[in-house]
Amino acid sequence: MTAVWDGSPVPYLRQLFESLKPQIEECPAEWVILDNGCRKPELRRFLATLSEKQWIQVVRSEENLGIIRGLRHCLEHAKNRYIL
């Protein structure tokens, strides 16, 4: 689970994706990402690209829920047996 906001650097998220990709693509897990009220176009585009992956679910909140409420929001949207 990852809560992303406007201060989240896209290069770090890309690196996180690249490190998770070989581990998750062939197992029954999902990565739930919260778009925590993001407004930056570059970040929104990157999240849209990630949402095209079958094992990634991007959920959006119009307002920034903060880290605790944001991760709870991710848990509430998780569908598979395992999450990261």
C-alpha cells in the first residue's frame, strides 16, 4: 500500500514500481496506491500509467486524507489476499 500526494517524487515511485514488478507480476498480490488528492499533472499521469497494470489498483481521494486515513482507505479497497 502506498499513499501518494503532491510531494511524492515520481522518480522514487518509478523506482518502487521497478523493484516490485518482478516480484508481483506472477503471484496473487496487489499493490494498492492512493492518489491522496494529487494535483500535479506529471504525478497524475504516472498514476494513470500504473493503473493500467492488472496487479495495481489506484484509488483516488479528492482531499488529502493524511497517511493513517490514507492507508486505511487503501485497506478498504484491497481485493486480493495479499497487499503490499
